[in-house]
Amino acid sequence: MATSKDLPDVGGFIRDLRRNAKISLRQLAEQAGVSNPYLSQIERGLRKPSAEVLQQLASALRVSTPAMYLRAGLLDDKEGQGVLAAIAVDPELTMAQKQSLTQIYETFRRENARLAEATEAATTTEAAATAETTGTATATEAPATVAPAATGPVTPEGTPTEAVLESVAVTEAGGAPAPTTAAPEQTAARRAARKAAGAAEEEQS
């Protein structure tokens, strides 16, 4: 917390602002809603104004309330309030210029805060989308990495045995010749039929 040693007397600060605005003590007292003697005591450092009175004086002098609180030692010099206080006490600036600079500065700070929030939200959304896409791609590609099962016996290394390779070679060379085991059976049947026919002719004769 800022101390009186670190900051100018708030009464002198208010007096300087009033003089820069070219308004009388009575006028400022009326605009701030305080008595003339009370304001005089504040400017001379005899009375310490409350936060509410400081807010009323800040409004009457058209300066930011945080800047007034900072100069009164009620606010730490953080979040840019030191800049607002410096603008408020700069003797080279008119009241209109101080108001304009204060508004511009606060507008930039709000815009930067919104931009930071939007960037953070976009980063989070992009990370979630990337994670989801990666998971989907992995699930889709997984079946393609599985080797097809062998249709026949395989070796311990997963390759077809020689018997399977031989059958593949025969198939590629062309169809195998039809078995000839049926030819002898047909010949025997014909011989038996001939014998039966010959015996039948002998009996008829």
C-alpha cells in the first residue's frame, strides 16, 4: 500500500487539480456536495477525506476515481493506476486533454484485456479440436495396420508354409489334369458287359 511518504498530499493534489480547472473552492465544494470549510481543511491537509468524498471530488474534477484513491494512499500503484494519476497531475495538460488521455488509456486497457481473453479461448478451442482430430485419425487408421490373417498354415514368423506356396504355384501354372483313376474301372465294366453278351448268344444258339 502506498504511504504518504511515497505520494503527494491528497489535499495538495486536489488543490492543484482545482486550480488547473480554474474553479473556486466554493464551486468545487458545491459540485462535490461538501461544505466549503470541510474542503478547505482537506486542501490544507487538516482533514483526511473518506473514499466517498474522494469519489465525489474526482467526479467534480473530472478525473478517474482510482487516480484519486491512488494519490490518497487508498490504492496500490498497479494495473495502470499510476499512469492515470500522472495524467491527472500533469500541469502541462488541460482538463479536456487529461480526460481524453484517461479515456483513451482505459479504452486500450479494456481492449487488450478482451483480446487476451479471446486469444486464450481460441487457443483452448484449437487444442481441444486438435486432440479430437488426432483421436479420430488414430481410430480410423488402426485397422489398416493389422496384417490380414493367413488362409493356411503359417510358420512361427507368420509366413505361409512350403505346402501353401506349392499350392499357390500350381494354381498360377494352370488347372491340374483330371484324375485318370476312372479309366481302368470303365474298361473292366465294358469287359464284363461283353462277357455277359457272349454268354447270352451261346445259350440262344
